[in-house]
Amino acid sequence: MKNITRFISIALLGIIVAVGITPITALADASTGDTSYTYNLDYWGDVQDSPDFYTVSKVFTSSELGLDVKLKAPEGLFSYGDLLYVCDTGNNRIIELKRVSSEKFDVLRIIDSFKGDPNSTFNAPSDIAISEEGNYFIADRGNGRILKLDPDFNLILTFDKPVDNTLDPSITFQPNKIVIDTAERVYCIATGINKGLIKYEPDGTFSGFVGATKVTYDFLDYIWKKFATQAQRAQMENFVPTEYDNVYMDHEGFVYACTGAVTREDLRAEKADAVRKINLMGNDILVRNGEWPIYGDIHMGSGGGYEGPSYFSDVTVFTNDIFVCLDRNRGRCFGYDDQGHLVFAFGGNGNMDGYFRRPVAIEHYNHDLYVLDTLDCAITVFVPTEFGALVYDAIDKFDQGDYTASGESWERVMQLNGNYDLAYIGIGRSYLRQERYKEAMDYFEVKYDDENYSKAFKQYRKEWVEDHIAVIVIVLLAMFLIPMGIGKVRSIKHEIDTADIFNT
Amino acid sequence: MVSSLTKKETWSEYWRSLKFAFYCMTHPVDGFWDLTHEHRGTYAAANTILIATLIVRLAKLRFTSFLFLQVYWEELNIFLYLASVLFPLALWVIGNWALTTLFDGKGKLGQVYMATCYGLIPYPVIQFPLMLLSNVVTVEEGQFYSVLSALSLVYAAILIVSAMGQIHEFSAGKNLLFTVASLFAMLVQVFILTIFFSMISQGVLYFISLVREFLFRL
């Protein structure tokens, strides 16, 4: 008897365990479905899977390029026409590549020295830029100088540590990233100098700092700091402007500067910016009309061992004003349009093609992207997919004023990706320009674009009132006249009823 | 009870008391005095106003233009959304009655409820036309909407405060004092409820783990 009860209870327990486990395993299977390689954010900030916007054409490592000495910790990338310059920082040289196709690059030259200076070799060159006259500007970081070389690598000028009273004299000058404008003015980011971009005149004189980030601090922090001891104060973070990580000079001469040294709290409170577009005055003129702020991932969970906000290590700007930011933290590329809407986001950390370990530089050629990974010592070449090419086509046609064709391209984008908000708004804007207001309103309403909806609705309302003006007048008149008429009839009736003539 | 529904007087009384809500809207002092002291208000009318408020609040979600109200339907729980009106209302009525009854308040619990519901009348009356209006304005003209929308809430708040003063026969100063005290009473109730529910769940968890342990040792 005792055995039977025991048997039954064990059997029951077995059933309970079996029933309990099945749903758990089913759940585990469902939860492994990660987000896709490419994604976008919708109006609500939900991540929407997307077809690939860019696809890897080829990954170039030292062996693919046929280099005898392998790349070592390369840091800088510069695209100039169909030439691509790679700063092989660890090997103190610069490699000049010529693009044959997106799947073939030839090594043209390996630049490791120049003429006209006793110290004619580089020491950890970290960036290169080429002016319109064809002069080379090289950030020779280890030697603490920026070199200006003519096309035959003869030294023209050296830009040294800026002479400025506000600068700590003990600091070693380490020019890290440089950009050149059309007049050969040099804008430089140097390690440890956080006053903004160092600006040199074409003749080599230092002319000031531009575009420093604003210092923000809480009043509470300030008071707290007043009471803290020296040791405590050293422990606290300083109220200093953040240093930029990289710069890019766009085709109009605006400097895009990005930084990763920002906290999640500052980004969310809009106290700090991950990217800035700096004009000649040093003011930030980046348009931020998107639903979501421009700092990469808005969901900063600690998935896969990576946490915190995106760390923008480089930025590049297409001629259609779409700019692509490179996130070193999660190995992703974020493309934003001229209004600040997220166009695409893709990538991840890993060893597969299209994934990165420590991406540090991004450049573009037409709409292709080059991404340099400093740990993998590899350049990944991305080309737009059909989907990506259609989006660019639609944007370019709209900018050219061909609204019908732009609308058609957006329609095809929508067929490829029904979760792509920009497609709906693009179709709506195309209808709006074609004066088909009702259709435009429908598309804007679907994706909550209130500004454009209001523009379309204003015109639609105007047309509607013009078409129905007769009905509106009649209704308005009726609203006044009928009650007035009833009142009049009643008062006449009342007068008749109470008239003396009938009572006598 | 049911037989009274067929009588014509019942319905005319109901309509009269419902129309009286509009009198209260324009005469916040006289109206609410008469509401209880002259028996001009009925529970039926109070319930109707409350239901109208809830319906308008729900209808707004669907029929307000997306320019002013964007609804994330995936996360919307209609019952929680209705509770966002009903729960504070219940806390207010109980908290207000519990306090004022200790300090010479003349209103009964039911009267507090009735007067509060009558005080809600600006919400459906203003919000319903506003909901329709929102569909024929653009974003630039949206200021009308936001101002009127805020007005309906402020109006209702003023009516409720005034109503409490009248039904409890309080002076203006005492009324304000007890309004603030009632708000604190609401907080205290939330606190007690939170403790209550966490205690209950702890208690239930205790027995659950006991049973688990028992099954494990078996």
C-alpha cells in the first residue's frame, strides 16, 4: 500500500515537472530571435526589423591587399576620389590604395617618409587629409606635429603645438585627427585638449579654438563640490568640456564633430551631443527634427556584455547630407538624414563579415562605406542593397524637385519594408507637392507626422470650404434664421393671443 | 424599484436633476448648496455624469486627432485607463468624508460622492466638442485645443472644491484646508493599500514556498 502511494506521488510529480518544463523551453526558443542585422526606430521608439540597407562587398585585410608587412593598429582613413589612404599607425606609414571596384583595391604607394626635414619619418601617424591643391596634411601624432607636404612629399609647413596662455605648457601635443577646408585652414583634435577644435591659418599660425562643447553641471553638484575635501574632489568628475573623438569636413565646408565621451544621463537630458555640425562661428547647426535624438541606440540595455550609450568614433557625410556615425561600443553604423531622422542602423560586434571588434574610422565613396577596424586591421567595404539604393534614389529625386518620381521610389521602398516610416512620409510629401492633399494626409497620419499633416490639411480644408461655400452659407443662415423665425412667429402669436381686441 | 422605472415622474425627476448639473456649473455656490440641502440632485444623475466622463475619456483616445493625442494601442489597458479616473475618485470621496466627518462636516458619504460627480460635469461638456474640433484644426491652431482642454480640468477642480465647501457647510478657509488635507488622506490610503497588498503577497508566497518544499521532500 505504501509503495503504491509512493508510486502515484512520484508519477504526479513527474507530470507536474513535465508540464512545468514544456512552456519554459518553448519560451526560450522564441526569445533567441534577436533583432535583425539592420533595423530602424519607429515613431514610438520601438525597434523595427528592416531588410539590409548595406551589404558587405568585401573585407580587406593585409593579405587581401597583398601587404608584406601586416597592418598594425591602423587608426585613420581618408577617401579622396577613387583613392583611399589608410594610416597604418602602428607601422608608422601611410598606405595609398586605388579602388578598382568595390571588390578590388590595388596598393599604389606605401608612404613612410618625406623630404625636407631632419626627422623625415612618421611616428604613429593617426590621420591624413588632402587639400584641393593636392597637398597632403598628416597628423604625425608621435612627433607632435602636423605636416603639410606637397604632392611629391616635400615638406612645406609644420604646424606645432598652439601658443596659447590658456593651454597647460606641460601637456604634450598629440594631434590626433585633422580636417582641411578649401583655403587649407587646418582644424585639429589633439589628445588632452578639450577647448574645441584647434584652428590653424593657412600660413601655420594658430588662430584659436572653435566649437568647444558647453560645460554643464548641476547646482547640487556645485554645492557638493564646495564642501568636499581635496581628495574627494579629485575623485569626482570634473566640470570640463568633452573632447571630440573625430571630425569630418562635408562638401559645404561644415565640420561634423563627434564624441563618445558622454554619459547616458547627459544625452537623455540633452545636455550633451554625440554629433555636432559646426559652422565658421563655432556654433552647432545640426538639425534635430527627428522623433528620436541623434545619439545612436536609444535603448541602452546591457545585452551581450555591451552597455551604455553608443560611442561615436567617426562620422562621414554624403553629398545628399545624410551622415553616417560609427558606434565603437556596439559596432554599428547609424545613418541620419539632413533633418535628423534615422535612415538606417546596422552592424554588431563579432568576427563575421559586416561585424566589428573596434571600428575607429568610416569614410565613403559615392554611397559606398569604408569602415576601418583597428583590432581586426581590416577595411570593410559596404555597398547599398536594392533597398538602400532605392531610399537614396527617392531622397535624391525629391531634392532635385522630381516629386512624382520620388513618390514612386518611396512606393517601392515601402513594398520592400512596410515598417519604414520615412517611406510613408516620403510618399506623403510627394503627394503634398502634387497637391493631392487627401492622400498625403492619409500617409502622414499613419506615421504621426503632425507638421506635414497640418500643411496638407490646411490646403485640404481650404479646398473643401471653397467647394462647399454655398452649403456652408445656407447652413449658417439657417442656423440664425430658423430660430429667429420661430421666435418671431411665437411673439406674433403671443401678441394675437393677448391682444385687447379679442378680449373685449 | 423596477416598477418605478415605468412611472413618468421618475424620469422627469431624473431629467430635472441632470439638468441641474448645468445650473451647478454656472452657479458653483448656490447650485451645490441646493444640491443636497434642497434635494435637487439624484444618484442617478451623478452616476450618469460619471459614466459620461468615462465614455468621453475613452472616446477621446479614438476620435481625437493624432495631432493632440497619440495612442500607443499596444500598451493600452482600457480598464487601467478607466481606473485612472475611478481610483482617485474613490480615494478622494473616502478620504474627504473620513476627514470632514470628524470635523463638523455635514455631508454624508453618498453626498460627497454625488457632489464630486456633479463637479465633474465640465469634463464631458467641454471635452466632447473639443474632441470633434480637434479634427478640423492644424498644429498651429492647436493652442485653442490645449487651453480649452486645460480649462476643463481646472473648471472641474474648482467646482469640486466649491461643492465640498457647500455640502459640508464650511467657510472658505476651512474648505481649502480640508481640500489639502483630503489630498494627504489620498496619499495615506495609497500607502496603506500598498502595504496591504505587499503583505498579502508575502503571506501567499509563504504558503506557496511551503507547498513547494513539501513537494520537494516528498
